[in-house]
Amino acid sequence: MRRRTIKKQLWLDTNENKLLKQKANKSGLTESEFLRSCIKGYKIKEQPTKEIREFTRDISGIANNINQIARAVNGARYIRDEDLEYIKKTIPQFILEFQKKVYSRE
């Protein structure tokens, strides 16, 4: 059975319709879901871009590797040279790549 039983219609001009479609698409919601969310007062955010999702996955992988190294260091009370080099190299390299992508769009 349909959860929503009340139908509402509204009239939009061309620009309003275009804006509704764009905002709903960017948020990943249907136009109906978008409007209902607006009515409820939700702050609607755009979905992350493909680049941001890739960076999030990359930084998550780096953090996981560093966490595994930290566990090993805590257990053994020393850090291997290759682990220290990984940390020294990976984080600055990631930051540099991130800055290049962010500032190349401006």
C-alpha cells in the first residue's frame, strides 16, 4: 500500500524546473524526495564527486596502513625502516597530489 496518500501539484517556470532537476540530481535524490526533504527542513548536500570518493578511499587505505604499522610498533617497541619510509613518503605525496587536483580546478 502507498505510504503517501496525498497528491500535490505545483507550477514552476522553466528556470525553477531546471534548478529543481539540477539540485535533485546533485544530491542523488528524486525530485519528490528532494522537495520532501526541503519541507522537513533538512540540509541537503551534494553527493561527493568521483575525485573526492577516490581521495577518501586513498586516505582511508593510507590511514589503515599507518594504523597497522602503529600496532606493530606498539607490540615490538620499535619501527622498521621500511615502515618509517612508507609514512614519510606516502603522506606528503598524497597531500601534493590532492593540492594539484584541487588547485588545478581554480
